[in-house]
Amino acid sequence: MSLNEQVSKILENFDNASSIEIVDVLKQIRPQFKSNLTSEYLDGKIQKILDVDDESEKKKQCKALIPYLNWYLQGI
């Protein structure tokens, strides 16, 4: 499955995607952003998600990063 397909799948079925799956895709798209500041910000957000133990809190934080998935699909 291509990265575009993975991102689309997560966006279409966000509630059933695991936080691990979402973080994995975010890690893959992070280097594709043209701005280092954006990549570094996203990296910090990913680390914050990984540091949380509660799955519902992880999903809440992942949901806040949906715009990054949309930007990736739009060609950044």
C-alpha cells in the first residue's frame, strides 16, 4: 500500500485507526514537508504522543494532527 493510500485510509476511517498506525504514517510524511520548522514541530508532536500511555489521549492528540495528513495529500 502506498503512503498516499495509507493516509487516505486513515482519514476515511480515523476512529478505527490505531494511534501507532497514525504515528507511523506521520513519521513517514514528516521529512516531506518543505519547512524544517514544520518538520521539527511535527516531530515534537509525534514524540509527545509516544510519551503518553493512555490510548484515548493518544488518539485525541493524533486528531489534532489531521491537517498534516490533509496537507500531505494535497501535495504539501
